[in-house]
Amino acid sequence: MRTLIATVALVALAGCASSEESTVQPNQPASDTPECETYRAMMTAPMAPRAHEQLKLACENSRSANNSVKDKVH
């Protein structure tokens, strides 16, 4: 009986560990800007639609600004 419980627990933990890898979204860059981190943190916050849109635009603008800086460096 103990072996069965241990096996079930091990399988459950292994399933939880492997599901973390699948939560990474491929369209998000590995290193994100602070503006995008703020936007992602506030996505579910109760706020005015205009404020939400401003956070989204700040994120998009920061990404494009970072990309143009990277282009100039390379």
C-alpha cells in the first residue's frame, strides 16, 4: 500500500514539474522590458480600459526601442 501511494505521489510530482516547461510562451522574449513586465502584472487588475491600453502601448514601444538599439549595436 505504501508503495502504491509513493508511486502515485511521484507520478503527480513528475507531472507538475513537466507542466512548468509548457507554460513558457514561445512568442515572448527571454528577457523582457520592465514596461512589459508591468503590463503583464497588471493585465488582470481592475483598471480603466484607457490605462490598460497605455500600459500595452508602453510595452510595445519599449520592445521596438530595444530592437532598434540592438540593430544599431550589431
